[in-house]
Amino acid sequence: MRWPKPAVDWLTGQWRNRGVWYWLMQPASWLYSITVTFNRWLYARQIRQRDQLSVPVIVVGNLYIGGTGKTPVAIALAKALTSRGFKPGLISRGYGSSRKTTPATAQGVALDWQTFGDEPALIANRTGIPVSVHANRFLAGCQLLDRFPEVNVIISDDGLQHQRLARDVELLVEDDRGVGNGATLPGGPLREASRRRATVDAILRRVSDTKTLETSEMPVNAHAPTFGFTVLLDFFYCPASGQKRTIDAMAQELKANNGTASRTAAIAGIGVPERFFQVLEKNEIKLDQTVALSDHAPMTVALLESIDAKTILVTEKDAIKFPVDRDPRIWVASAGLHWADDRILDWLIKTLHEKGKKDQKQAAINQR
């Protein structure tokens, strides 16, 4: 079920403050938090058994619901691991996926988003790695390894709260919203209590731009190292014409046409649509119209026909869900992740090796 955007906007506004909604929902938030914490405690004490895959699993998740940057992190990790000689694969719940019984598993740059979900389809498109989606991530992982036995490390897109799947590394992705009003759902935006931050292996903090990335000091966490990153526009491309433009070239082209019948619109159906619009404006791209869709909502022919603009700028996540090559007005904004500290990959590989040795030692003890 997708909520109407006005309802989503109202709720996200409430989640930033401890207003009436916060106090009204306190009993429900406490109950939710206790349930989630108790479930994690059962797995930690091995009262409930985790499902263990045969290769290391890296979970990329968040506490603040939606829009923190998990997808660009998963893409960057997949590319970085591949460059280091690993054969990564991806598992995901696949939000919006039409597959409910058996996992959808494939590899390629043009996976059907309705079968795989928009984010897994985008990750496959950007990285070319094998992907498997299912609500049961262990089942997805098993089929992924069966179909693609060369995979030797799995990235779980989301799944921090999916305790049933054993994991070797937990990466928590945060942005400048932090923990909001500090409450768990429904009174606040958190999927787990904020103390969960102390149990992950690393925190990945998203900042707004390169300047902030270079000058900001990452918050100190006694339990987990913190690595900063930002997501920046790289270029624009028009699928209908095959043209490609740099950010500056696009800004100059649109500026040159300013005052004519050439209007510029931007559409975003991501976790925080306003972030996309702000990035465009920071790059001196004047927008005559903005259309903010709910996260995961697809663009439609009717929506595009209603937009009076010569140029329509969209995110890659939105482009995955529409045959953008049919509308020559559409230009897709390609973005890339930039780390504040490139040593994160060295840290990740070292952590994987250390966890692997520990698991082997524990397995040997269990066999005695």
C-alpha cells in the first residue's frame, strides 16, 4: 500500500518533532520497540537460530525509514569489491516486487523492476552483479548461490532488522536527519531504538556536499567506526537521443533557453524528493516545476503528458520504472557516491577476514 504524498509529508514532518503525534503514539512506539528488541535478543542468545549462508554477508541498512542512501552505498560497495577481485551478489526484499512465492533471481542491466523491485533493478543496472529478491532473504541467498556459484560475498540491501539471516558485517547508513525525534515507529521514524547504533560494525554518514564532506568531523562512536560519504551528480543522459551532458553543460544549455518557451521540470519518486531538487538548484539548474512522488511510486504516461516542459529531469531510480527512451524530453541524472575516506574498503575486507577466521574457529569448537 502506498500512502498519498500529502499524508507522507505530514507524517515525516511529525517525525522530526516531539509534538502531538509523538505523545499520542508513545504506547504504540514502546510496544513496537520492545517487540523488535526482544526478537533481536532471542537471536543473539541463539534461542532462535539464524540461517547461515555459505559466503560472507554484508548487511546495508538503516534505522531512519527511507532515503538515507542505502542504494548508492550498495552500488559503491559492489563496484569496489569487484575491483578488488571479489564476486559480489545482491539479495533484497525487493519492495514492490511481484514475486511472492519463489525468489526472482537474474543478472543483467535491464531487469524488470516490477519483478525485482526498483532498487534491486537499479543496482543490477549500475553494477551488473547477480540479484535475488524475496521476503525470505535466506531463500533468496540460497537461490543466488545456486544459480551463480561464483558469488563469494553477498550484499544484503536493507535487512538490518531481518534477524533471521546471519550476517558478517552490519553497515548502518545515516543522513543529516540523524534519529529524528528519537522514537520508533509509529511515533517516530526509527525501525529500531537508537541504541542499536552501538551494535553495528560501522556507521556510514551521508553529508550534503563535497565541502561538508572535507571539512566535517565524523561523530565519534565508541563501538563502531564512522565513515562519511556524499552522493553527487555526475552527468545527465537522454535515453531517447543517446546524448550525454556534463552538469555544467546542462546548466548552461537550460540557462541559454531561459525566457523562451523552454520550461524545465524535475520529477523524483525517492525517499526524500526535495533532496534531488535542491541538488539541481545548487548546480544552477533553474526548475519551473517540481513533482515529488511517494517513494517507489512510478512515473506514468498521464503524469508526463500533464507536464508542460521541454526538459524533464528525473533520477535513475525513476528512470528504471518507465520506458524513458520513448520521451525525448527526459534527461536522467546519473549520480555517484564519494567517500570521505577511501580506507573504508580496506577496513571492510579486513573485517570480513577477521569475522571469517572467528567463524571457522567457532565451527571447529562446535565439531568437537
